[in-house]
Amino acid sequence: MIEVKQLSKRYGATVAVDGLSFTVEPGRVTGFLGPNGAGKSTTMRAMVGLDRPTSGEVLIDGKRYDQLAHPLRQVGALLDARSLNGGRTVRGHLQGLALSNRIPAARVHEVLDIVGLAGVAGKRAKGLSLGMSQRLGVAAALLGDPQVLLLDEPVNGLDPEGILWIRGLMKRLAADGRTVFVSSHLMSEMALTADHLIVIGQGRLLADSSVSEFIDRN
Ligand code: ADP
Ligand code: ADP
């Protein structure tokens, strides 16, 4: 479970997130909906400690990200700002992550199969198409077999087959009892993917309800 508590983040004069509070429950896909600039990425970066909140906090299973014993085994994240390490191969990138997070090397092969990248494991990660690098990002997020998954606009840059694949994957992960939190600026995407919705605008909470209730009310 993820608890966002009175989260605020300011960048100079810009208030990106403004006193946001909500919880994300396990066992379902929770969509995080809002227009561009609403504060979704900022909130998700705060969840994995990439951004220090101006005030408030985010707890994952009761702890702040920097207090988790095995962060990558507890939370997997696909975020915009992911940077790929220079000349590494696809496999090498995942092996580096596994090593620094005490994840068994055999898991690298499992996740390459899950995301359909086994055939390009020896290619340079930097040379991948956008769709393939999204899959590599998903592989990194799944590497530690975490119970909590954060995906920031995961369908961006994916081809139609990739979009269907990621939707199915998120549903399977949620059906498995995991916490799946996925952002999008498109209601149409959320209607196809999410069970529950957190809607924000200008850094503030606008709705916290099931997708069907949200559609009925709007
Ligand atoms: P979303 O993910 O919903 O598109 P963001 O969290 O990326 O929204 O951005 C929220 C607001 O914060 C926007 O006004 C954006 O311009 C601003 N912002 C985000 N990151 C930074 C940053 N590193 N420096 C300055 N302003 C930022
Ligand atoms: P290394 O330098 O050994 O490859 P790092 O710990 O520096 O390992 O991280 C490598 C990559 O993993 C970075 O691009 C980073 O964005 C990404 N990453 C960090 N935290 C997570 C996470 N919780 N889930 C998925 N990927 C992550």
C-alpha cells in the first residue's frame, strides 16, 4: 500500500503538488489521471525518493522509500527520468541493477522473457527503439519482484501491440495482489486499464473513486 500524506512540492514559484493526500490499495490497478503539468510525475518521483517534498511525505508499507530495507525488491518504478547507462547491453544494464540490489542473477533472464527482450539481450541499451526501452524500463521495475509498481505514462511511445501487452501485464500484476499505480493524461486509457482512479489538477486532488463511479458522475 502507498500512502501520500499532505504532499507538497514547490519549484521556485511553481507549486507542482499542493497538499495532496490519498492511498493506493493493493490488488487493483489505480490510475493517476490529470492533464500535463498536473503534478503526476512529481508525485511519483517523490514516491521513490527522487524528489524531496517541500512538505508532507509518502509511505510505502508504512515506511519512507529511503527507510526501506530493500527498495528495488519492494518498489519497481518506470519513470520518465530513467537514464540508461552508456555502453551497457540490455542484459548488462539489468545485471548491474541485480548486483547492486542483491537480486539473484537468474532473475535477469526471467524478466527478459517477461518483457519479450530475450532476443535483444546482447544489444546496446542506448540503441533501442522507444518501445523497446520502455520494455527495458518495465524489466528493471520487475527485477526485484516487487509488490508495489509505479508506472509513469507507460504507453507513451509504445506501438499498438506494446500497449495491449502493458495493459495485460498491469492487470495480471494487480490480480496477483500487487499494488499497481499508473499515470496517464488520457481518460480513454484509464477507462481501459484502471479499476480505481485518483484524479488531480494543479497539484490538488479532484477525485478518488472507482472508474465506473467517476464515469457516471462526469
Ligand atoms: P505531470 O507529470 O502531471 O505532467 P509534473 O509533475 O511533471 O506534471 O509537473 C508539475 C508542475 O511542476 C509543472 O508546472 C512543471 O512545469 C513543474 N515542474 C516539474 N518538474 C520541475 C522541475 N524539475 N523544475 C521546475 N519545475 C518543474
Ligand atoms: P547501476 O548504476 O549499477 O546500473 P543504479 O542503482 O544506479 O544501478 O540504477 C540504475 C537504473 O535503475 C537507473 O536508471 C535508475 O533510474 C533505475 N532505478 C532506480 N530505482 C529504481 C526502481 N525503484 N525501480 C526501477 N528502476 C530503478
